[in-house]
Amino acid sequence: MDTKLKAPRYCLQCDDGAILEHGVRDITLTVHGVKYTVPGISGWHCPKCGECEFDPGEGKRHSAELDQMIRDRQAREIRAIRKKLGLKQSEAGALFGGGVSAFSEYERGKTQAHKSTLLLFRLLDTHPELMRELTL
Ligand SMILES: [Zn+2]
């Protein structure tokens, strides 16, 4: 398909008539303060704001790859904090809920920890002395 013969596509996010460019680009997003880059996304990209109108199938692929990156990062974070707190996976599951295999699944990226578990872990990462309050 010769895209040059088609009418220009305008960015729906920019109000000043920015024209989208078709191509393959890396897309970087910030989620909960962390930057993630999904490489090689085909679609119509805005050179001003970075928005993208995905080509067929690319939105799904982008979403799946981004979700996996977030899960992998969360898995590493939970594992690091659990080890810092000196807990076995089974002990963490008993204390924070989810059962014996919950932390094994979180740390392999099989499932995501509940947001409250992640927030509590981050709190304990900064204030490990609070573990005393939980285990008494
Ligand atoms: Zn734009």
C-alpha cells in the first residue's frame, strides 16, 4: 500500500494538526514511575506527542509485551524484597496471604501480586523494622 497517495492522518491527541507518520518505532511509556520500551511497533506515529495508531494486531502485541515487562519487573522486585526481609516463599505466602505457592508464582511472573501486597512490600523495603509488627 502506497501511503503517500492517501490523505494525511492527524494526531487526535495534538490539537495543532500534527501529521502522523507511518513506520516501525519503539514505544516508551511510564507506568507507576517506571519507563518501559516496547520495540518495533508498526503503526501511525505522532512525531510530536508519541501517540500511535497501531497497525492491525500491533495494539494487542504492544499490550501483551508491556504487561509481560511489568510482570517481570514486579517479579524481580518482590523476590528482592522478600529475600531482604529474610522470608522463604512459603513463609511470605502464609504471612501476606495467597498460599504456599503464591510467591513462587509472583516471582516467576506467572501471576501478579495484588496491589496491596506490592505496596506493603515496598513499605517494608523502606522500613524492614516494621516486620516485627507483622510477626508478633
Ligand atoms: Zn500527537
